[in-house]
Amino acid sequence: MAAPRKVAFVLSFLGLMSALSSEASTDIRKIRELAARDNVTCILVFGDSSVDPGNNDYFTTTVKGNFPPYGKDFFSGRPTGRFSNGRLATDFIAEALGSTKAIPPFLDPKLSRLDLLHGVSFASAASGYDELTANISGVLPVYKQLNYLLHYKVHLRKLVGRSLAEKILHNSIFVMSMGTNDFLLNYYIDPTRSAQYTIEEYQDFLVTCMSSDIKEMYRLGARRMVIVGIPPLGCMPLVRTLAGTTGCYENYNNVSSLFNSKISTRLDELRGTLGIKTVFLDANKMIMDAINNPQKYGMTETSKGCCGTGTIEYGDTCKGLTTCLDPDKYVFWDAVHPTQKMYQNVTLDVDEKIVSDEICAL
Ligand SMILES: *[C@@H]1O[C@H](CO)[C@@H](O)[C@H](O)[C@H]1NC(C)=O
Ligand SMILES: *[C@@H]1O[C@H](CO)[C@@H](O)[C@H](O)[C@H]1NC(C)=O
Ligand SMILES: *[C@@H]1O[C@H](CO)[C@@H](O)[C@H](O)[C@H]1NC(C)=O
Ligand SMILES: *[C@@H]1O[C@H](CO)[C@@H](O)[C@H](O)[C@H]1NC(C)=O
């Protein structure tokens, strides 16, 4: 099976599966056995709408996805706050580990003890590495997400005791996925940062923010991290529409590639100085591959979203609209966010070239 192999690669990079041998025999059961052996029981998630399962449902903001047609293909067709038709990449990682099929938002008042043990997401749609990005939309900046991690630690200690709580955290996989909004909702729209920085200087600023976030997470107990790069910004249906291009808008795609390479370089440095395990997932390369070779993924529509006209609608403007017949044939669910099918593939599958790139990066 190709799909779980990807998770196996990620885990082996994190030093979780030293004994991972014949990849042909790596199925989900094997991944679960190995995760169990290495005591990986928990996933903690930070970032934006790419990994927010619905934290924004629980405070006042206009950035929500908790109404139809969002969640149309989620269990029981229920909207949750996830900006997709179903589950997110992090939900599929959790499922492969065998802990849970969906990672709940930390702000959900109905969180169970089991949820706390298996992992939660602190992510907030419309957030970014730059605190100003979250401020613009009134959502949770990273420092608030990390504040909630402190609350989480208190709950976990009450549940299992101080020393086991510490152990669970050290063994947890910390996922961080954001950056898109720093460009699309901040730099290219709000005059503040573009007056302070050139686009390349701004990227360096964001990488500095990421670096201090990682150091703070380390201080709070993180030892295993997965950092997800930004997708090809220029290929988002919304960007294509606004730029008036039928193909991808090259200028923005170049920003994605450059930013991701800067993240990856900084991670190499942090791995050395902090002695943590990190994996960089290049969402740009993965989604570009689907856009360039949709037939490989069983897809047919790479330039339009499934919601409404597919050219501009996302969030509120997608509310209550009709959708395409088969979202599995689409890379994008709305004019900005990928379909569940794309998320599943980003997580669970990747062609050999990308895997070997990752090996080189380590
Ligand atoms: C997993 O936990 C067990 C029991 O606490 C311990 O003996 C073992 O060393 C741990 N393994 C890893 C890889 O942390
Ligand atoms: C974001 O908002 C908070 C609270 O109003 C403020 O203290 C902080 O300086 C703002 N950050 C930026 C970068 O604008
Ligand atoms: C994007 O990057 C490519 C490859 O580096 C370069 O050839 C091209 O001119 C760049 N395009 C824009 C619009 O910056
Ligand atoms: C993901 O894409 C690959 C092609 O790269 C395909 O072989 C595989 O079946 C897809 N997996 C899923 C779960 O869609």
C-alpha cells in the first residue's frame, strides 16, 4: 500500500521507527504497532485553516467554516469548522497512528479525557506566523495558541500526573502549518508590512517568527515536529481569478517556493542547535504535482474550487451554495482550500522524488 508508507517515512524521520524495514510490508497495522512501541500517542497542532478543526467556532470572528456545504463529506455530513468538505491532513495522520479518526479543536467545551490524551488542535483559521496577520482577522495568533498549550498541560497533568504528562508531550508529534495568510491576508493587502519590508525581507521576518515559535514549543516540551510549508499560492482559484490568469500566477508561486526553501533551511539549523527531530512537508511540491498530473490522483479539475462558481467563493461567500458533484475529482474544495481527497493524499502519499528530497534535506 502506497498511502501509509508516507506516514511511515515521516515517522521514521522523527526517529520514531528506527526498525522500519521493508516498506512493502508497511501497512496501517504496522504503523500503529511501531507508533505504539515508540510511545507516540498524541498529536498537537498549531497553525491556520489548513489544520483548524473548528477553534474559530468558539469565539467571535467572521472567519468560520461551520455551515454547509463545509463538512459535507465529514462523518455524517456535519460541518465542523474545518475549511474543507471533510477531514484535514492532520486528521489522516492521527488515523494512521491509530489514535483517533479526527483531531478535535481544543476550544470545544465537550472535549473528553480521551481527546486530551490523543491530541488536539490549537490552530485558528486566518492566523499566521506574523502576529499582525491574526490581529487583522481577530483570530488566535501563535502566542495565544501556545497559551492554550499551557492550559492543555494543566489538564493533562490532572489526568495522568506530572511525570507521565511530561513523557506524553516529549513523545507527541507537534505539527505546525501556516504562512499562507501572512501573504494573502496581510502582506499583499494591508499596507503595514509592505511599507516595512520587501517581499523577501518579509519572508525572512516570518522565518524568524517561526524559529522563535519552535524554540518556545521546545521550552514547553516539544521534541518531535512536523512543519508544513505553504501551498502554491499562485494556483489557488481565488488568486488566479484576481490576477486574471487562467494558469497559475507565477509571481506568487515563486514566493511559495522561496519561502518554503527558507523554512527548510532554518529547520536544518534548528535541528542542530536544539537537538530536536523535525520533518518539513513541502505542500507546494505535493500540490503542484497534483495540479500538473491530476490523472495520477484520479482528479480532473485543478483550477476551480468545488463550491459555487469555484472562482472566488470561500468561507462566508461559499455559505449555502451548491457544489460540484464529485469533490474527489477536485484539487480545491473552495477558492482557497484543498478537498479532503487532496489533504488525504498530501498526508498519506507522496511520490518517491519528494521522499528522497526530504531525505536529502535531513
Ligand atoms: C516507551 O515507554 C516504555 C515504558 O515507559 C519505555 O520503557 C520505553 O523506553 C519507551 N520507548 C521510547 C522509544 O520512548
Ligand atoms: C496585536 O494585537 C494585540 C492586542 O491588541 C497588540 O497588543 C499587539 O501589539 C498586536 N500585534 C501586532 C503585531 O500588531
Ligand atoms: C519565477 O521563478 C522562475 C524560476 O526561478 C523565473 O524564471 C521566473 O522569472 C520567476 N517569475 C516571476 C514572475 O518572478
Ligand atoms: C494519492 O496519489 C497517488 C498518486 O501519486 C495515488 O496512487 C494514490 O492512490 C492516491 N491516494 C489516495 C488515498 O487518494
